Amino acid sequence: MSETPLWTIDQAMSAAEREWRRLHVHPADLAKLSRDLRDDLTAAATEGVGPAELIGPDVRGFARRLAAEAPRIPCEFRRLLLTALVGALPGILVGYAVIFAHIPVPARLETQQPGTGEVLLAYTVLAALVVASSLLTVWFRLRDLPSMGHTVLGMALLVPLAGLVVTPVTMGFAALVNYSNALPVVVIECGLVLAALGGAVVLARRWSLRGWVATGVPQHLPAS
């Protein structure tokens, strides 16, 4: 009959974390599992119960059971990204409609280039509408997901920053094509905006899930 090994807390944690990594457990889930297990082992140790008594001789098997039974953090990156991009499309369409209805860019393109102020105003209006439509769509469609409140807040911060980066890039491209309204040009400009939006959305979700892991409690925007 084999003896139960004398595990220390650090040894047990290292063995469990190696098994979770071998199983390709998502880093956010791994962090939560690791924190909870260490808390349990520490609490047991204060009562004179060692890790080996709590876990047993098979740390890897214990880690697999924990991973199988633990609720997974629903990252939903693909669903979030698709919802945010689809939500941005109405803003893009409305933005171009507003620009072309209130700024006489199309009529002037035949004779002269629009002024810098007009171009900046046009792209600012477009960016604001894109951000607003995307945030509203994400919140109303996905507000039941854990930490979606923090995700939306993160998007509200990171999406405008992404806009500040992509706007001069988009304006530079527009200048290269003489501010053409041709469909391929418009598609490329929309693609640049959507790519920046997508990157900001993914970063916002990762940031919000770090807060979820730290507390273990789904976080939502306060009710108005």
C-alpha cells in the first residue's frame, strides 16, 4: 500500500496549475481556479489539515475534476466582436448620410478639395455615431453576460482612443484618393474603422474579465 505524499501548498499548486495548462484551461479560468484552490488549502492548513489530506495522492486527477466542475468564464469574444461590428454599421451608414446631407463635400469635390476643418468635422461625426451605435447594440444584446457592464465601459474608453489612431490613417487614405466617394474607397475606409473598433472591443473584454476574475462576481452597469 503506497503512502500518501506530503504535499506542501506550493507544490500542490504548482502540480495543479501544470495540469490546467496541459488541459489548455483559459488563463482567466486558470487564475480563478488557482486562487480558489490556494484559499481552500490555506484555510485547511490553519485547521491542521494538510494539502495531501484535502487533495489526496493524485493532484492531477483532483485538478482535472476541479476544472471539469468549475463554471467557465464566458469570454464570448466572437459573439461580442460580431455584435459590436454589426452595431457599428448603422452608425457608419447614418454618419455618411449626415455628412453628405449637411456638409457640401460632394458638390465641392468636382472643383476643389474640402477644407481640413470640414474633413475633421465629418470624420468626428462619423466616429461618434459609430461608437454610440456599437456601444448601445452591445449593451442591449449582451447585457446578461458576466462583466458586460465593465466591458461596455472599457469600450467607451478604448474605442474612442482607437478612433483617434485610425482617424488620421483614414483621412490620409482619403486624401490620397482625392476624397473619392467611389464604393471601393468607402469600403476600405469602413474596413479601417471596423478593424480599429474590433481591436478595441477585444482589449475591453479582456480588461473587464480581469476584474471578474479578481472578484468572482458578475459586474453590470449600475441601474439608472
